[in-house]
Amino acid sequence: MPPPYRECVADDLKTQFGATFPRPLKLKRGETVIFSWIAFKSRAHRDRVNAKAMKDPRMACLAGVPTPFDHKRMLYAGFKEIVRG
């Protein structure tokens, strides 16, 4: 079974507290934030899945293809779950 995957589009960026997405991303007029995440079983599982995805021939054909977003403004990170509701 593949890991859970979600893609979300910004719905409320005008919060009254904390650091909001528009500021660090330097959003321009007409731009919005897309946020996606995948929950892997472990870091090792993530590494196996990513390696397999990168070897997929369908990924190779995407090299050099223009995308509708600025790759320099993409953020990546790994997180460890600390609370589950």
C-alpha cells in the first residue's frame, strides 16, 4: 500500500499570528501556495520510495520540461511525528 499523499491549495493566508506563508515565499500578486505531504513509515521507507521514483522512466522524460512554479522557492524537509490525534 502506498504512503498517504495529500496536495492542498492555500485557502486562508491572512492569519493574525505566526509567520505566514506569503512572507518567506515572497508571493507575488496572482500566486498562491500549494502544500503537499507524504507520510512514510520511516526514513528508510522514504529513501526506498524516492529511489524507486527517480528510476522510473516516466521521470526521465520530465527533465528540461518547464513547470508552472519556481523550483528555487520549493521547500523540502523531513519531520518526525510527535503527536497523533
